[in-house]
Amino acid sequence: MKKIFLIVMSLAIFSTVMTSCSQDSLEPSLEQNRDFILNPPSTVSDLQLLANGMHKRMVAVPYYGRDYVIFNECRTDNAYSTGASNRFLNVTQGVLTASAAYPTDTWAQIYAVITNANLIINSTITGDQVVVDDLKAQALTVRALAHFDLLKLYGQQNVGSSLTSMNMSALGVPYVTTYRDLFKLTPARNTVAEVKKFIYDDLNSAIPKFIPTPLNYTKVNLQSAKAIKSRVAIYFSDWTIARDAASEALTLGGSVVPESSFVSSFSADGKQSNSIFELVQLSNDNNGINGLFQIYGVTVYGDIVLNNTVAFSSIFDATDVRRSASMISATRNIGKYTKFATNTKVIRYEEIVLNYAEALFETGNAPQALIQLNRITAQRGAVAHLVASKANILLERRRELAFEGFRFDDLVRNGKGVPKNPNILAPFAYGDYRLAFPIPQAEMNGNPNMVQNFNF
């Protein structure tokens, strides 16, 4: 990690000062570079600058701005890459190498987000303590989410011969909690179990520090922190934690978007009834041709198409709005990420409902799980489920969250691999080394304590 860390740290921290143009949106007004060793943060305004930059880095192309979402769709039964513009084909085919751009760029980008978070968390600035605590809560939550996302992509928890369930003693990723610590520039990988513990520690430290209200959906907030905790717990099958965190998140507000507004909710500007945490993409500040719209859209790059090898469209009821001509065509997603300035929906209310339904089911409360599950179908023109079962819950997750970056994780956390698509000869079974990305070669070259993933 030394090489990447030194690159990240020798470059000035990219932060964006944002001013509010309304209660629910943020507009960048100034970008500046700053070396926080030579000129460390000294005011609450500096911490806000870092927090804005942290969120800005999250929406960059290698992370939630495109690549992380697509990685988790283009190797599933939802979608695959045709390689129309030579993008994501190596991810779909499972032929990534340690020197490839995708694993290298995303690793560096997520650790850059963590850099901003650590500068905030470790600051000793005093001032308005309520504001300082809230900023530290944001940073702790983002640090937890960022390491969780790294773990899911690069960790070995789902890789191993004859593996049938998640291996918690496998190699995860380095959990980094300091900035430019000369004694920690070459960290070793923590185990999966250690990373999981640190994630929970950060989330549990963050939650009491948040300003409870108002909830600003364009930054990490109390509701999104609890939702992230439920997401983490779902992944690790910590069902009681998932149930309680999802329940608490739901009580903080929001609702399932009604059927009449479902299509428009993905292209509308501003807060929707299901908005929990979104990363802002404005008409004058977005990822442009490198964003999600371009990679999904039929008239542009359009590399990512439906995996009709496994009959994706057939998962929907005939009257389901999610199957409508406004949402999917015969070959692709056309309803989500429909313009350059579409916010990245990191968390929306419906995911929390589905997390809650699954956790209720797994903790023995199938009747309440069914109620939660059918909160979704009732607003989608879909046939109500008659029973709550694992299969029905996972089906509803697939229907509701398609093309938003959830499907790969739902497959592997349930002991499934990569299904067939037109660009692979055979499916990858659970345990296959190709379920994890390689550690970037730049990292291997620069960090003597780094261990490469199996078979790369």
C-alpha cells in the first residue's frame, strides 16, 4: 500500500467547498488543493471542507460514480458487458489481472475517500461540538462503508476450494485509521473477521454522534448510518443486528415510492419520498460521458445489457412497473440513470425495507417479514407474495434493486457464484478465485507486507 498511499498523500487532498442552494441540494463553488501535513485542519470550516471532499470523492467514476455499481451488475444474472466500447468486458469475463485499470483505480479511489475520513476523525479541533461531532460521525460512517466496499471487492471471504460459506478467517483488506503515519505506510491485510469488527466499531461510534435532525439526504446522516449497519449485517448474516438497525432506520422517515411515481423518481431532481443517501450529480458538475448514464444508455457506450441468457425479464410479473417499457427494453436498463446529472442512490428507503424483511424472516418472524415484503409489491403493480421465504425475499431484492449494484453481493453472500452470460464459457462456481478482484500490482510492488489474492 506504500506506493498508493504516497501517491495519494503527496497529492493535495481534493476537497470541494459546497454551499447550499436549497435545503436539499449542494452546489460546488470552489475547488482547492491543500497539504494537510504542512497546513493541517485548524477550524470547523476545514473539517466541513474535508467532509465535502470525502463525499465528492465517493461519487468519482472508479467508485459510486460508475465502476463500483457496474462491477456488481455486469457479472450477474441481471446484466453483462458486451464490450461495445471496450469497457467492463474483462470484469464480465473474469479475466482481470493485477495490472488492470479497474482494480487499480477503484482501490486507490476508495482509499482516497478513507484519507479524507481519517483527517476528520483524528482531528482535535474544538468549536461547536455538536457540529464537530456530526462531521466525525459522517467520517466514521464513510470509513466503515468504504472498507466494507473494499472487502466485498478484494477480500477472500468467498474464495477457496470446496468453500460452501463465507470464510471469516480469510484475508480481507487493510483497515486504515491514520493519515500519513510513517510507521503504518505498509500495512498488512486484516482478516475478514477483523475488518468486520472494525466496521461495526466505526458505525457504533458514529451513530450517537450524529445530529438527529434534519436529515440531509445529500450527505451521510443518522438514518443512512443505521441503514448501512443493516446492510453490513445482512452481508454477514448477523440477523439480529440487521433487524434492529433496519427497524431503527425506518422509524426516521421516508416511504416506499408509489407506483405512480416509481419511473419518474429515477430522473427527478431533488428529494424523493425514498431518498436516504444520494451522491450529488449536478447539471454543471457530473461525471459526464464516463458516468452511469453513458454505460447503460442505448445511444452512447451502452456496454451493459440485460443478461437474457438467464431470462432476466421473466422475473417480473406482467403488470409490474419495474418491467414496463419505461424501465427496461428488450435488451437493457433504460429507467435508472437516465441522464448525466442523475444522483447516485447509495441508499434508498426500499433497500431498508428489504433488509428488514430478510432479517425478520431469519430471526423467525415470517408473518412480519411478509408484511414488509409486500410493502414493495403493493406499490409496484406486482402480485403480492403469499409467504415470506428466502427465495421470495431475494427475488424481490433482485426486482427492486436491479442495476443499482446489489446483485453480485446478494449472490455470493448466499453461496452462489457468477451465472452464465454470452461472454463466459461457463459459470463461476462459489469459491472460484475470480469472485474477488486481484490486489493491484502497484500495491504489490510498493508494499512488502501485502499478500496477493489466490491465483493472481
